[in-house]
Amino acid sequence: MDFEASTWWWILAGLAVIAELLSGTFYLLMLALGLSAGALAAHAGAGLAGQLVAAALVGGGAVAGWRWRRGKAAALSSRGRADLNQLDVGERVTVEQWQADRTARVHYRGATWTARYAGSDTPEPGAFVIKAVEGTRLLIDR
């Protein structure tokens, strides 16, 4: 059985899509776009070098674009996004002991979290309110 180059590109693209469906990694879908571009370049009559360049530019560009877009979204603070962590803001936690760097380990929602004191005074053990969530840290105040 002798396949044309475009057939191999389409098979690889299909395998990348299957792998993406099994793993949930969106980057594989971007690479499948690049493999599809290689197949289209083969259909257009481009040589192997042209096919590889098309696949690399489209696939690499899609991955870079997705990575850049996700980086911008991750840079947004949870404080600026009312839709994030709504369940946490306003909830109460109890601090048993503060560290010298104004952080404490607190139990909240069945897990141990690092909490950072947002007030300007010296924190004392007791009850606090969650003001924001910064990554995996709770920002708390009285």
C-alpha cells in the first residue's frame, strides 16, 4: 500500500486529535492544525520542505498564540475578576498562629491554605474574613 504524502499528514493530524481527546491537552489540537497545514501543502504540490515549513509555521504559531493568550488571562488578578472565587470572598477562617512574614496556615474547605494578612496592624490569632484569592493564597483581614 503506497500512500501519498498528504495521506500521512492527515493520518498524523487524526492521531493528534485522538490524543487530544484522550488527554484533554488543547495544545495537541493546535499541533493537529499544523499537521493539517502540512497536508494542504502536500495537496498543493509543495515539496517535503514546503510541507514541513507550513506545518511548523501553522502548528507553532497556533501553540504560541494560544500560550500568549493564556498568559494574558493568567496575568489578571482574581481581585479584578468578580466571577472568580466568588464563593471564597467573604467567608471566614480562623488563624491559630501567625508566622513572622505575616502569613499563616489555615484550614478552609477541607484543605490547608496559606493565608496572608492584608491589614496594616500586627495580626493576632482569631477569626478573619477572606478578601481575595491570589493564586493559591488567601488574602485575609478582620
